[in-house]
Amino acid sequence: MSHQSGHQHHIWVQSHHPVKLEPKLPQPLPKEPTFYYFAYGSCMCPVDLKRSLGENTHHYVIGPSILQGYRLGFYVYSPTRKCGVLDIVPDPKASVKGVLYQLPWRLSEYLDKREGVAQGLYRHELVNIHCQDQVYQDVRTYIVVDKLAEEAAPNDWYFNVVLRGAVTCGLPEEYCWHLFNHMYNLQQRNQERQLRESA
């Protein structure tokens, strides 16, 4: 019994003296440089983000968050998704809900590739994000470079990925319904246009 309690004491002492143990423990994750990233579209879904970054991203999630002074819109057509995808547009009266990640810097180029930065599809935008009663400054998000004059409808696959991400990461139910209705109305409008054009 005394041996067991002594063992527990040893663990307790270790946890209070991490500096002495750092060189011996292979834990590079807290050591590597990171950046904050605000996701408001398909990247809200950690499962979908894993496809691009090549590793699980659940443990990089800080939590649901809010971007003030912007609104959502589908102002770009993605050649890879073959549909309209999400963008943010400055709007002082609006806000966008999403997910705040703290990602290792080594994943930055993969995220840029996913967002088509080299092709001029999206560019970095540094914003302030409200999350868990804190304000995170200079958080990276992505904004469309050449916006369409009119929103382009998402396809069913993108629709589902965005909603799954919003629900999985705990965005408010009211906001999830707002997303659903926005995407559904765009799809309905697109179907009506196609019917008129084929008539």
C-alpha cells in the first residue's frame, strides 16, 4: 500500500516539475510553432479537413467562435467541388459563426493548397475572433479574391459537409438552421433557373 501511494506521489511530483523532464519526453506537439485559423465553411468539419491536412484535426479545435463585421455568401464557384462554396463579405451589421483551430505551422501550406491560394481563388484575411470569452487577434481566415455578382448554389455534398461541421463543432442550433435555409434556398433558386432555361 505504501509502495502504491509512493508511486502516486512520484507522478504528482513529476507533473509539478515539467521543466526537468522536457528533454526526456518525446512530446514535440506543444513545442512546434502554431497559428490560429477560423473556419466558417467545409473546414468546420474536422473529418473533411483531415482529407487535406493528412492528420486528425479534432484535437486542434479550440471551440465555436464568432467573427464580427462579416456575413456569409456563396460568391465563388469551386472547380474542385464543382459548385458554389462559402465566402465572407464585410458587413458591419452582421456576424459569422464558425470554428477556431490552433494548427501547427507545418500544415499552413496544405491549408493554402486546399483553399486555392496559388490559383487566386482565396487569400488570407487576418481577423479578430471571439471564442470562449476571449478575443483572438490576427487569426487567419480565407476570403474570396474575385467575387461573383450573384451567389452560386452549393451541391448536396458540400451542403452536407458544411452542416455536419457546424453541428459537430457545437454551433448554435439557430445558426445551423440559418445555414440550412440559406443553402436550401440557393439550391431551389438554381433548380428553378435550370427549369426555365431548359423550357
